[in-house]
Amino acid sequence: MNKHYIFSVFVAFLALLVASCNSELDKAPDGRTSLDAVFEDPVLTGKYLSNCYNNIPKKGYWYFFWTNIPNGVSDDNWDCDDNQGLQLAHLYKGMASANRHPIEEPNIPSMDGLYWKNYWAQIRLINTFLEQIPSAAVESEEVRDRWTAEAHVLRAYFYLQMVKWYGNIPIFTEPVSLDYDYSKLKKDSFEDCARQIVADCDQALESKYLPWRITSMAEIHRMTKAIAAAIRSEASIYAASPRFNDGKKLWDWAYEVNKQSVQLLEANGFELYDKIQNPELYKSAYEEYFVQRADLSPNPHDKETIWQGYHLVPPHVVIRGFPIDGGYMAGTVPTQELVDAYDILNTGKSVLNLEKPYQDETKLKPNYNPESGYDPQNPYANRDPRFYATVYHNGSKKIMNGTPTVIETFVGGNCSIHPSLRSNTRTGYYAKKFMHPMSNPTSQDDGTWKHYRLGAVYLNFAEAAAESGHLDEAMKYVNKIRHRAGFSTTVDVKAPDKKEAVLLVRHERRVELSYEEYRYFDCRRWVLPGEDLINEKFSTGMQITRNQDGSFSYKRILVGTQDPSVPSKMSYESKYHLLPIPLEEVSKLESQTGIKWQNPGW
């Protein structure tokens, strides 16, 4: 028996580490074929790599019961399943534990969840593959080169997902030997985790045969150099962020990593999607981009997408719809705070003061920016075009049965705000991003999830540039994003100092990346350990009343509570920065090592 391969059919992390020596340990994932036999056969070697692709998350609406949990927890959104006793309701009420955490628990096996178990399983597979592939039987050296590079990107991806959910963890780059001394097992620093992720990506980028872009549907799952560039970009800004940097100054490193990533992506044909193909349906390239699916060709129209998922964002439009089209779940809807974040188009100015957007913690008293030109009595006029691409508001039109229909969110309207009905918004808004204009409960043409896209990498670079003092570069890429959105160059944003630059970048990330799960993680990495997420404590909406003369009156309201002393979301507390390590696993880790492993507060 080869002592280097602990490869059992069970996958819980410590259970694998401490498994006793038996005849099953030399078996491949099917439990029948020996590892030696696998890597002596080119076909089986390829199948083993295919197993390394298991457990890639679907994201979007593939959490418990088709709820976008990271969005729903963030301050950008509120989920209208709040009265159903499901996972989001548990989080809002602070009902989570290391034994049963709502984000970890999938509704059915095909949905996202069980990250600690599933991602460690993948890392173990990949480590074995990377040890075996140099001498494995393959069809050609070109194949060996590409498969090796793919495995490095996959390992980087799974480690990045692990540290985003759990914080710093142990790093293993080789299969664990049976004589490993588990008593010395400990977490590596977050910086070391991030540097390993970047190193894996750099290894893949040196490949001669790993492509930059996937050009056929048959390979849609496969890793690319572009994905490696995006992963290293994200990993570096996480390591430099206050929550994870352990007091070290890592922004200069993150700046260099991101500058390289941007240069590589641009040099290999990636650019923002800024040309509308169907102007009859879409008013902006941004709106069209999230509805369409990337065309896979050597010279695609969509040159922005780095990695798209292959599952439709909502599995059924009925799960994210409107009362008037038969939708029984309004789903995860925008909050007033997200709506407040969209600038005024002709001035280019933010509606609220970026440093102090609200005068009270409930956010019912906005601190308006007097230079913006915002009119509280006409709140949806002349806003950033991304607002209209992301949010259905009172007065928006939705095509239903071929007819443009006005969405009425005012009290008594056809899509009225309601405090408890599952089908109706709590906030006065409905989600639009990713939703095809013609979609309805019987047909679905919605977009696919974008795991990575150039616009996000641009904003990673802008953040690293701002934090490291390269203010002109930071604003250059923020304005690139804003130009695609529809802002004139005459209203470009400028930063006189680092503080303003960081505020502008964070503001732009919120708007550009809304509904893409970035806000959940961004807010957590931007705070110090032990600090509560005050911005998530209360959520607000807009209650609209139609007056007798046809005009409207607007009133900001708290969502989820009518008592300003009771938080809307208990998940604002600092322990929710990270997921807890599952109780059964952390107990084994602590008994083996004699040190505390659990994340703070759990």
C-alpha cells in the first residue's frame, strides 16, 4: 500500500486526516479502482481530473430553497421569505450555530452548501492529482501541461472560497501522509493562504497550453488563464483588507498583483461589454450584459465574461417574480439603502454623503449631498442607468404577455408593498438584474451567473490602487466602469486624497457589483475583527402613497421591525464575519491539536 494516499470514500476533513490504515485508502473516488491503475490509464487520468471539478458552487439562486442568501443578508437586499421560517429568516433572527448554520445547509444535495466538507474533499483530490500527473499516462505532453495548470487554478479557487467563508485555514499542497503529526496541525495566516492562492495561479499562467478563453460549449466548465488572473486579483485584496491583514500593510503587494492581472487580461482580449446588441429590448449595455449568456468563440461579442456558470440564475422565474405575473415568491428584493447608492446621472454626484450617508443608525434620516441634484419628491428620475437595469421601482414597466405593464408598488397597487405576503415586496422594490425583459412563469430566458468578469477585476485593481496611494490609476478604472454605465466624461469622479478615493471605489463596487454577492463579503473584509457590521443592523424600504391628484408621497420605513430599538437583522454582529467550522469537525480538530480552532463568537 502506498502510504502517501489517504483516499477514502468519506470526505469530512479531519475524518480523512485521522483515518486508520486499511485496504480502502489506496482506492480512487469510485471506491473500486486503485490509484496506480487510474494514473496508468489516460482515460482514467482524465476522469480523475473531472472529479476535481466537483462541488463548484452554482451561486445566485442556488442556496437553500432558491434563496440568494449572501445577498439577502447584506444591507443591499431583503428577502421576502422572512415569514416562512426558512434559512434567511433564521439569519435575520440570529438563529445560527456551529451545529447548524443556514448558509451551510443546502435544501437538496444539488444546491450550494456544506462548504467545509465539500471544498476540503476537492482540495484533497487536487493534491493527489498534482502529485501523480507528472508521471501519469496521458495522450500528450500538451494534455499534461494543460491538465496540470487546470488543477492549480482549481486548487486556488477552492482555497479562495474556503478563506472567504471561514478565514485563514491550514494550507496543504501535497497529499497527507499516514504518519502526519496531527498534534502540530494549525491554521496558516491569511496572508500565507492568499500567497499560496496567488502562487497556484501564477503556476497556471506559466502554462503553454492552458487557454485564455473557452471557445466551445463542450469545455464550458474548464479552467483558463483568465480565471487564474481573476482569482489572484481577488485573493490579494482580501489579504490586504482590515479584517484579514493582521495589522500588516499588504496593499502595495495587492496593487502589484492586480496591476499584473489587469494587464494580462487586457493584453489577451478582455474588455468591458459596452455595445448593445438589442436596443429594442435594452436601454444600456450593462442591462443586456447580465441577461445574455456569453457567446463562446475565439472572438466573442462578450469579451468581458471570464467565467460564466451554466445554470440559469433563478431556476424558475416564478421564484423571483411579481404578484401580477403569478409569482409566488418576490425573492430577494433591493433595500432603500441600495437604491440610495445610485448617483444622479447628469451631475455624476452621489445622492448621499459617502462618508456619513445617514444621520441615524436606523437609516431613516438620509444625509443628502446638496450637490447631487436629487429630488426626494421625484426619487427615481435621472439616476445612474444601472439603477434601471437592476431595480424594478414604482412606475417601472415589465413586459407581461407581450404588453408593457406598469409596476405599482404604492399601497394598494398591483405589486404593492406588503409586510408579510411572500409574493410581495417588503421594501417597495423588486429585483431586475439577470432577469430577461420577456421572462414569465412559463418561459425563461434569464442570464447565467458570472463567476468572474473584467468589471470586477477592474474594481479590485481600483481598490488596491486607492489603498496604496495610486489615486490617478484608481479613478481611471472607476471612471472606465462609469463610462460603460452611461456617465459622461464631463462628470468623471476625482479623488483629492486617499480617503476620498477609497470611499469612491467602495461606492462604485456596491453599485456595479450589486446582486453578484460581492457586498456580503466586501462589508465583512472592510471591518476590523470584533467590529459589528453596523451597516447591516437595520434595513429600510420606501412606502409610497398615491394621492388623489395622482402624485405620490414617499416615506422611509424600517423593514423586519417596527421598533427602532430592535435590529432588522441580528446577523450584523461580528461573529457573522465568518462561518463557523462545523461543530463535529471543530471538536475533532481541537481534541487532536489541543488548540482553539473555532471562529470568534461561535
